[in-house]
Amino acid sequence: MDPRETLKNRYEASAVKSAEVKLPVFDSVPLEYINESGAGRLRQCIHYIQNHTGISYNGIGKKGKIVYKFMRFIVDPIVAQQNSLDGNITVALTEFYKLNKQRTKLHNRVNELEAKLAALESKL
Amino acid sequence: MRIIQVLTTLSFGDAVGNDTLAIMGLLRKNGYADTGIYAENLDPRMATIEGVHKVDELPQLAPDDVMIYHLSTGSNLNRKIKDFNCRKLVRYHNVTPANFFEKYSEVTARLCSKGRSEVKSLNQTFDAGICVSDYNRQELIEMGYTCDMSVCPILIPFDDYKKTPDSEVISKYSDGVKNIVFVGRIAPNKKQEDLIALTATYKKLYPDEKIRLILVGSARGTENYDKRLKDYVELLGLDNVVFSGQVSFASILAFYKVADVFVCMSEHEGFCVPLIEAMCFEKPIVAADYAAIAGTLGGSGILLEKKDMVKAAFYVHEILNDKELANSVVEGQNNRLKDFSYEAVSTLLMEQINRFVRGEAL
């Protein structure tokens, strides 16, 4: 006999069929955004900000690209309103600032070198 | 006349990536030496394979050249496909509907929604289609595709499953406890919460039996869903659920080896390669009847028409405790597995590609 039929017949004849098992439903579990460390936490920060600020996001990419786009589109307006936002967004911003620090250092160094180059060129 | 393949992302080790590489090998074996894969995004491990290129390197195509376009996600590339002046064959793998991700990630939901809109917008772009499942083919028809379409399963690298499994994993989980295994990304469409509910139901119905649920898959990008699943495990008071996280291929092989039953509650799959893998490892399958699942099982395995957890737990219990029944399920699966052999699929695929090249119906 086809095992599907075998199982159906056994189930129909079993006492288990009338068993009632009540479990908490999955939807009753709260959905948390910020609760992990590392890349997972950063990703959750990103999702939280997007879901709560409505700022649109274009495309996907590596973590650096995500951070750069947020820096362009989100950080300035949010910093201005920082005091009115909850702790989660502040955490998210802290994460972004940490990642952006590296980029800012490099950016400042480039500006420094360009200024030095301009000064040297003016002496020629 | 060249036949080339184009796709958005060539990832390492996923179904689309494996299918694309296998098709390249097949084309070369069948006289199409001048073939290649052109991807918008390339996993570094794939970039070194001969014949794999970035899509920017796509040469000028002639009108009689054939492009096989793997459609599995939204992308900028989808919008450019219409502009290529060549014959176009779509290989549709499916795009997950956005509603599964709406609670968890606006970005992902938007990408999925965009992807599905793009699939629909391309409904007059292709000259023909070879879909990996009849479920996918029907979906394209519903989206207004009127071109000639056929079905040919994914080309699966069965030799990979003969590689050495991780002995530590085997040793750790061969402890007399029966293992219920599911392999798949931790993703809302795969409904791992239903597997957890099944485990809790089983524990209530059969409190003296020792079982373990092993969820094998990465939660990268779905960390909040992963967290919610773990919270659910805690809420249900379960101490027998294992989340493997991202693991090596050898570990995945080992998890299949230690499985006593493979259970799938996924609500969206375009094909579901793990079902084939479970068949390969001769593990009886119990799966909920959604999307392409029934088509891939093809009458084998055990199909749950509805997600009745008591019934599902009963079915799993019978399979775990009745060796003869389990063997009969596996026997049916072994027969079905023949339809997915490299020989069967590659013959079918080349027939369909050659008919397309000759201008005949697929």
C-alpha cells in the first residue's frame, strides 16, 4: 500500500486524532529589532531606522555601501532630531559613527594632503 | 552562434549558482565551446572559474546568439535585458513574495516586491522559457507570459554529496535521540516556526520519546526572525532544538546523515533542492503542500495537505517508529530521485535548448 494511504488510515483510526494540543502561537512572540552584537545588530539597526523613518533605500550591497548611503541620506536629518528619538535609533547611530570614523579619518587625511599639494603648487 | 548565460548574482553553493555552472559544463560537452557566464554580482570564489565573468564584460551579441537568463531576483539587470539584441531564453527560479518579509525587513520586502514586478514586466521579453518547476511555469503564465515554455529541473551536483561529512557532527548527534532535520536558510517563507511548533506538539503527544529538531541554515540577513524563533523555543519550553547557523558543506552532509526524518514546512519554494538532497541521503520526507513542494516530490514522500500539527506529529512519530513504513517512503523517493539524475536532466535540458536553437517548439 502507498505509505501516504497507510499513514492516512492509521491517523483516522488513532486516538491521537482527537487530541487537543494548545500552544502559544508564534505571532505572540514580540519581534525585537536590537538585541544582538556585531553585524546582526547593525543590520537590525538599519532595518529599524528604515522602518521607522520611512527614508527610502536604493539597492543592496556590502556593509560599507549600506553605511555610506545611510550617511548621505539619514544621519544629518536624524542628528538634528536625535533628542526626540528613542534609544534604539541612538544605538544605531552610534554603530554608524563607529563604522564611519574610519572613512572620516581617511577623508580628512585626503583633505590635508590636497591642501599641502595646493600650497606646494603655489610656490612653483 | 553562441549560447551564454546571464544572471544577477552568481553565489557560491546555492541552487541557482550550481545550476548555472552545471549548464555551462553541459553546453561545453555538447559543442558550445564559446559559452560563458556573465553576472552582475560575483562571489569571489566563483570569479576564478574559467568562463565566469562580470556582466560588464559581456561581448557584443549577434541576433542569432542565445542568452539564457536566470531570473531569481529583482535587479537593475532585469531592466536592461530588453536591450540585448539576441534570442532570449528565461530560466525562472522564482522570486519570494514580499509578504513573508514585511514584518522583518522593509528592504528585503521591497526587493522581493520589486523583483516580482520586474518578472511580470518582462512577460513579452523572452522568446521562450525553461522553468525549474511546473509551479514556476504556471506562475509565469499567470503573469502574462505567452512565449513557449517548458519545465526542466535544476541540474544538481550529486557528486558533491559523496564528499566526506563532518565526523564531529555525526558523532555529536548520533546519541540515540531521533533527529528531525530541516535544511534551509533561516527565512520567514521557510516557516521554521512551524517546525518548532511541530516539535512542541510531538513532545506533548509523546512525552516519553526523545527527539531533537535540527534547523540547518544561516540566519545572515534575517537575524530578527532568527531571534524570534529562538524566543519561541524558549516560550514553548523546549530544550531539544538546535540552530546550526552557517556551517560548512561537510557539516551539512553530516546533518543529513544523522537525520531520521526530513521535515519541511516551507510556504514558498520554486523547486526546493533540500528535498532532493534528503532523497539522496535516503531520509523519509514529510512536507507541507505549498508552492513547488508537491511537484518536486512527484508523489513520493509524505505530503501534508494542511498544517495540522497533531497530524504532522503523528506522521513523524509513525515514520520514526515503524522501520518498514519509513523504508517504503524511502523506496518511493528512490524511484522519484531517478527523474533528477544528471543524465535525465541534462538530456532533457539539451533537448529543449537544441529545439530552441533550431527555432522549434520546446
